[in-house]
Amino acid sequence: MSFSFSDILYLFVLFLLLFIAIFLFTADRGKKISNVLLALFFLALWLNLTDNFLLLKQFYLQFPQWGLWGSSMLLLCGPLLFFYVRSVLYKQHVFTKKSWLHFLPFLLLLLATETGFLSAGERMQMQIMQDILNRKLPSQIYLGGNFIYLHFTAYLIASLLLLKKYQKAAVNQFSNAQHITLNWLKTLVFFFLFLLVFGAVNSYLLLTGPAGAYFVALSLLIVVLLLFIVFVLMKALNHPGMFSGWEEQAVQENVQPPKYAGAGLGENEKQLVLQNIQQYMQLHKPYLDPELTLDDLSVKMKLKPKIVSQIINEMLEQNFFEFINTYRIEEAKRLLTKPKDKKITVLEVMYDVGFNSKSSFNTLFKKYTGITPTEFRKQHA
């Protein structure tokens, strides 16, 4: 059995996928359920790719009864990735009886394919293997493959909608941009959407195009997957609990603040509450806490979170994130214009006013002032 450069890359990806899965299963750092779900996702991907590799290297021509067990594994990937996203976003993630129904298509396909294949006899099994390698399978088999692609895609879209819903709610709860942007999780989902499209094109090349084009595309796919695995591992381990402090019900309530959350308050009373909030912000500067949340501010002011959220949304036409970061930017402008210490750096100002991300600070500062903090400082030197 000879191995090409793409085969070596393929084997390295398989090794890395299995290594990451084992590492996540045994990792003490981070949220356990999230680690397990991501480990299972990588393990399912490893099983599918291992089955494909053994088929391409014609290993199953010697042991046909062992073949094609990984064809249904991609039906696990969609639900596992979806539940992983949920487990990272929410404080508690519990599997219910309905949750297990998401894995029913995998079980049904696995039972159907394995029962049919194992009962076919060795001669028929060999013929099936040869037909796959020679690209001569019946059209209904490829329709089944399309269903697997669509199944995975549906869960990726559901994950994106879940992220969008969380993000919409988060601006009414958090002041820290890292709790809102969700960039690495969105990148994870979008990558696998790209991978599915690329895989579908590659499958088409396998069926209709020259074999050389298929293997070139496969090699490229392997390299991209290899690089991304490293990215996912680093992000999953560094940020496992970043968003996991919020109840799912709270997200649902904050997607759109109740229109009459301040029911019972007249316009004069609303104006009084707003003045009290603004006065508290100016005197006590709670926005200097980089992790300040709506609940934190409400506790400090002895008000219900829904009241505070409603006042900010209705009276100022801002969400909580915008409200708090407006104060932070104004404080940054003050420190950059009239610093107590002339040697203070822009980075020190960033931390002093409640930001802990340089990119978020620069983005928001430019949004509110039209220029970067460095440019602002030069203009007011």
C-alpha cells in the first residue's frame, strides 16, 4: 500500500482529530458538557474520514465486511455541533427526551445500511466496494448523500439562528463586547458551512470530473481542515466559559424587552428613574467594571432589571451595551484630553475606563468619535 503526500496529510489530520477528541474528553479546564460535545463532534468526524480513507486505499477490498460503517457519522455532526453551541451560550444545558430525537436519523441510517450491507454476502459487498471506487453507484445512493449534506446544513443554520438570537438579547444584558460578538463561534459554524459546500463540489468532481481534480481538491480540503482544527482547539479551551453564565429563559426574555415592562410608571416617574440612573452613573461610575451587566447595575440601584432595561431602551433609545459604553468612551475622551499622568498610554486608558479588548475599544471609540483613540489624543495634545 503506497502513500502519497496527500495521504500523509490525511493521516495527520486523522491523528489530530483523534488526539483532540481524547484531549477534550479528559480536559479539566472549561465546561465539561461543552468539552464532551465537541469531543464527540470531532470523534464522529474522525470516524467518517477514517472510513473514507480506508475505502480510498482499497483496504476494504481485502476485508469487505468491515466497510462503510462510517457513512452515517455525518448525521451525528450537525446535532452535536448545535448542542455544543447551546452548551457554550447557556449556563445550564440539559438533554431531554426530545433532545435525543435529533440523533434518530443517524441510528436509522446506521441500522439500515449495516443490516443491508452485512446481509448482502461477501461477493455483493466486494461488488459494492468496486462500484464506489469506480463511481458506478445507483442514483438513489447519491440522493441519500444529498440528504446527509442537507441535514448537516440545517443544523448549522439552526446554530447561526441561535447565535443571532443570543446576540440580540446580549446587548440588553452585557457591557463587555466579548459576550456579544461571538466571533469565534460564528467562525466555527461558517467554516463547516464552507466545508460542506466544498465537500459537495468535491463529491461532484468524484462522480463526473477527472480523478486528478478530485484528489487535488481533497488535498486542499485536508490542509484547510488541519489548520482549522488547531484554531478550534485553541478557542474552545481558551473561551469555554465565556458565555456560559446566562439562563436560556433570560435570553428569551431579553431578545425583545417587554413593551410594558415599566407598566405602572407614568412619564414623570420614568423620567425620574432615568435621572436617578444617569446620576448614579456619573457619581459612582459602575461602567469602569469591565464585566458590568444589567443585573449588576439593577442590584446596585435597587431596581428590577426589566425596569432599568425598559427605561434605557425607551427613554434613551439605546440598548444596555450602547448605554454603558457611551460612558466609557466619554471617560476615555476625558482621560486622553486631560490625563492626570502625562505618560499614561492609550492602552492604560482603555483598561482604566472598563474595556479589556483593544479591538473593541478602537472600534467603539471610532464609532462614537469618528477617529481612533490615538488620533484623538494627537488632536488634543
